[in-house]
Amino acid sequence: MSNEQDRLVEQATRWIVLLRSGQASEAQRQAFLAWRARDPRHDELCLRLERTLGVFQVPIAQGVDGGVLQRALEAPSSRRKVLQRGLLGVGLMIGGGWSLAPSFESLGADFSTGIGQRQTVQLDDGSELVLNAQSAADVRFDEQRRVLQWRGGEGLIHVAADRRPFVLHTSGGEVQARDARVLLRDRDARCRVGAMDRALQIVTRGGDRLQLQAGQEVDFDRYRFGVVQALRSADSAWVNGLLEVRDRPLSEVIEALRPYRHGVLRLDPAIAGLRVSGLYRLDQSDRVLDALSRTLPIRISRRSDYWVTLLPA
């Protein structure tokens, strides 16, 4: 996170914790509204914190008193940093595999989606970009080439024919395409690219190269490629709001549901490998969880609507 983003997050955290503490005066509430309206970035950050749980529900869900949090924010900077990271989800990654990082990465992005949102964007060159939930990208086109800087998440790119090359910048490296449809997933510094109808050239940040043929997909990071596999039709089902799985681990299902849920969705490692097959609606994640609990040896613990854990039955 940049220094500027860190500063904004600290300001927003202070305001929101104060308001949640129940100790804010009317003058402080009005001051918060004025701060929020002063800069579009302030409002955008507050909206994302609200939508993605962040400092609104986490303290309450954990049973932490708002006054205690407010006093902690006055602590020396090192302790304050720890608190902010805990509030913003980094501390929740332990055993939960859940973080707010994609949301903050998308602040100021040319195109982005929030929780449970999908968006289709027509680019200036005639290309089409379909964003899955909690995804973001920047567009940098000039006379020499077309660059799509991927900030994180999942997307389907229909690359239009053009004399200029089209380059996807990901956390793991570059994907070069011409007049092609590309499936891309980039989360937690791991990428997956699928070549739907034409070959793609992939170059990792370490310099390794791979010619991915049509109908193939591959996982990679900045250092190495995984095993090239046949592209699964289920991988693009999210475009239609569906989650299609055929003998896949439960962990993969939960990972697909997280961008469609507010709050924390935790999975006990003991049941992460259970195999799942089915067709589900991403926009109805609670129903998906209930269906899974009826067909698998698992149970669902709901501390609140924002804190759900899947456990062995």
C-alpha cells in the first residue's frame, strides 16, 4: 500500500472507529461527513470499507469495545499499524484465507467492481473487458501499443484486432494477445490464464516464456509456470453469474464465493479437500452454503451475517 493510501486508510479508520464507539458527538459526526465529502477518494474508501466489512463489523464481530479501539489508535505508530492491519483484514487471513487487499488495490483504478458486482466495459479500441466481482484494471493505450494493467481479480478480455499489440500486465508477468479471448485470474500473486480461441505469449517477471495454445490454461507466478492443462468450460461460467464445479475441492468453491460475500468466510482446513460437483448461483452464496451443508459432512457456524465458518460435521 502506498504512503498516500496508508494515510487515507488511517484517517478513515480513525473516523469509523470513533463513530462505532458510540462516543462521537454531533459535531464530530458533522466533521466526518465534511471530511468524507471533501475528496472523492475519501468517499470511495469509506464505501469500500463499508461494503467489505473492514472496520465496521470486524470489531463488533470480535466483541471488541469501540472505546478500546479508539484509545489504541492514539498509541505509538507501530502499535497503531498493527491495529489498522487487523481492522483491514490482514490479521483475518490466518486460517481464513480472506483479505481486503483487492479492494484497496482497486482504489483509483480506471475500472473496478465491488463485492457481488460484475461489469462489462467497452474499451476505446473496440475490445471488451468483463470484470468479475472485486476486480480492477487500468487501461493505458497509446500509438505504439495497448496495455491493460491488471490490479487483481478475475476477468474475460475480448481483444479486438488492431495493428498495435495488446499486453496484459499481471502480478506474475505479461500476457501478449492479438484478436483473442483471454481468461485471467490474478489473486494473491498467483495468476491463471486461459487461451479461449487463439494462442497467447506469456512472459514471467523472471523472464521465462510460454506459448499457450488455444484451448489451454496455465497457472504461473513471477518465477515459474505450472502444468499446462486443457481449458475448462466451467472457468468462464462466472460471466453468467454461475459457479460450475466438477469434482473440485471445497476450498476452490469457497474461494469463488468470497468475492460475492460481505465479511469473513472461513474454511476449516480439515474439510478443504472434500470434492464438490454442482452448478450454483454466485449471487445466492447463502443458498450455496446451505446446499453444501446438506450434501457434504460439514456444518456452518454463523457468528453473524458477516462471520461464517465451515467446519467438519
